[in-house]
Amino acid sequence: MFQKFNSSILMAFMTLFFSCEVSEKSSEESKSVGPDGWLSGTTEERLDEVAHQLGGFSRTMVEVSYRYSELYWAGQDENWRYAEHQLEHIIEAMEDGLKRRPVRAASAEDFMQESIPAMEALVEKEDKEAFLDGFKSFTTGCNACHAKEGESYILIQEPQQRTSPVRF
């Protein structure tokens, strides 16, 4: 009898649990979320929209481009902490972009495994002339990655003028 009682309680609990879960899911999927409820639809639709908002690799390249320029000027000014900061964010942006577009990982491998560590070593060395010479190789690494992606028309060159409001 005790076992039959436990089975009945278990069945009642399972029925209640799953009916609440289904009810919760269906009401959750019909909710709008985000500031002013801009994100709506099913969970899958909302996730697709968030993925769309994050963008692919082109948005990654916008950030990397900005940080590439800042890295260059930080080296010119011998502001090694700022240079280190920019490299950290280049790595972070690239890693995030590669999560969104893993198909680009093979093209970026040399840049991530060779160009970045070489630049990190130059920043750590704190030698302006060595940094500027190494920056040329870093730029070559950027262009090699673009070429591997069939986008050699995107040619990176050392910045000619500062565009950032950040000054050292």
C-alpha cells in the first residue's frame, strides 16, 4: 500500500510539474522582452534576432580595425599599458567573432597563433623601434588572413593619422 501511495504521489507530482512547465513555456514564448519589449516571438525567434544583432565577422573587423589603429598609436607614444589593453581586446574580439563564425577559424589560425603572440612579446619588450618594425609583420598577418578568406581587396596598412579622441 505504501508503494502504491508513493507511486500515486509521484504521478500526481509529475503531471503537475510537466503541466506547469508546458504552461510556463507557452507563456514565456509569447512575452516580449528587452527594454520597451523590442525582442518578441518564440524563444527561437528571439535567439535568432539576438544573433542577428550581434552580427557576423564584419562587426568583429570594425572593432579590430579600431583597436589595430589604437595599438599602433600606443606604440608610437610608447604607452605600453594602452598597447597591451588594445591587444587584449583584439584577441577578445577575434575569439568572439570566431565563435559566431567558426568557418573563419582556419584562415585566422596563423594570425591568432603567430602574429598576436609576436606582437604581445614586442609590447612586453617596450622598445618603440622593435615595436614599429614588428607592427609591419602584424599588418602582414592581417592581410594574409584576408587573402585566405578571398578578401585580399581589404588591404590593411599602418594608420596615417589619428582618428580616436584618446590621447596619451
